[in-house]
Amino acid sequence: MSLGEAEAAEIFKYLSPKEVQKLGGAIAKTKSITRERVDDVVTKFTNVAAAQSLLVSDSGDYVRSVLRRALGDDKAALLLDRILQGGDVSGIESLKWMDPLSVAELLRNEHPQIAAAILVHLEYDQAAEVLKSFTERQRNEVLLRIATMEGIQPVALKDLNEVLFKVLSGGDKIRKASLGGVKTAAEMINLMGTALEGTVIESIRIQDADLAQKIMDKMFVFDDVGKLDDKAIQLVLKEVASEALIVALKGAQPELKEKFLANMSSRAAETMREDLESRGPMRLSEVEAQQKEILKTVRRLADEGQIVIGGGGAEDAMV
């Protein structure tokens, strides 16, 4: 906002769809900020940026050049596909800018294996919304393939991207990560809601009971937040707005409510109790939406190493 429209627009070109969405939302909510606050933020950013060292401007081009010089074009090509995960995936990446319903329509008549190969490139919440739009049979078949997927051959990924690129445009560089597998399927199912969760797991269980159990072991639902230790709960409370917590706890088990209240100050806990009691009935969809947001916060804290899901807190992670 301080840079002005033209410069800000140039920066937005380098952001991912998720980053654009989050940053755009923050800008929309920001009405006024003091000059002192702006100066503090700019100073902090300058210090952080000055501490960074950019070794090469494009690491992809750099590794291509080095390997070709060292191994020759033929041998380098064999390694580059594996290292860079198939190179250009701009067609697939374009799907990240589309709404889930549009992506679902695009994939509705595709083979489950193709749909699975595409969905593992999307953010978990977007993929979950796409899966909700599928028929029950297609949804279950796609998730079964995601859970059993160990990787995608670079040649297959390239062919898939070329097909999509004919009807789509844009996109940015793929986020390098392991694609598919039990954890990916579990993350998607987590975000689909309890109504569909049971039917998906049961369908997978019929075909592969061990696989269904592995997926369930990786799943983390809102009631599981109660298994976190007190320090982890306190970290979560710092990240979650009171209003969001009130809505989320409306549909929570009594034990989980008490877990949160026990980790608040006496005054905050009393206020929270009063708000929970005075709040009237709420739509289940609203409650589940806030619970999902809190789960995202929990997973982010776990990814950052601040808490441990499934036993122990942040201190237990230190060895």
C-alpha cells in the first residue's frame, strides 16, 4: 500500500494464488495505519531483507547450466526431469487461480488417475472443495488413487500439462514437494467436512482396509485439538481471534471447551463462558468453517515446529 499501485502490481505478479488471496484480503481490511507504524514495518523489512543472500537469480536455470556443462545434454536431461519435477507445469498451475467448481467441471469426465494427478498439485483446501463437487463414486475413486500415489513420471506430467495448457494460460512455478500419498489424501479429506468424510473412508476401507487405517491415522479433526498439551493450546489461542473460537467451540465436545478455557486467564475464561452461553443456535456450516480455520492454524504451527500433533508439545520436539 505504501509503494503505490504500479509498483505493488509488479510485486503481485510474483506471488502464488494463495498469497494473492491472503494479501488482497489484508489490504481490503486495512483502513488506516499511523506513519510511525509504517516506518517500523519498513525498517523491520529492510533489516530482514539485508540479511538475505541471493546466490543466483534463477536456481532452475543455474542447475540446468551446471549439469549440462558437467554431464552433457543427454545425461543432464535424465536428471533434470527428476530434479525439477517435469519442468514447465504452467497449465496445471493455472488451475490454482480458478474457483473449485470450475476445476471440478474441467475434471468431471476425466479418468480418476488423471484427476488425482492434477489435484495433488493444488492446495489442500482447494482440492477438498473440488472433490466435494464430484459424485460420491468419482470422489472415492480419486482419493483412493491419491492415497496410493507414490509419484508422477516426468513424461506423464509433461503430457498432462500440455493438454491443460491448450485450454488454460498463466500460472507460476510449481511448488516443489512430494505429491500424492496417504498424508495428501488425509489432508484433503480433513477439509471436506464430516458429512463426506465417513463415506470416503468407508469406500476406501472396502477396497483396502490397511490403507483406510493409515489415512485415518494421518487425519486430524477438531476434537483432536484436545489432545494437544497446554503449551500448544496456549500458542493456538494467541493465533485465533476470540470470535472465531466462540463459533468453533459451539460445536465442540465439553472436554475440548474446558481444555481451551483452562488455558485462558480467569477473566478471559469467564467472558468466553458467558459468550458461549449467550450465543444462540448457529448453522453447522458456520461452525465447521471456523473449526477448519483453527485446524489450519494448528497445522501451520506444527509445520513450523512450534507444536507437535499427536502427542507432546513444542518442548518435546527438542532433542
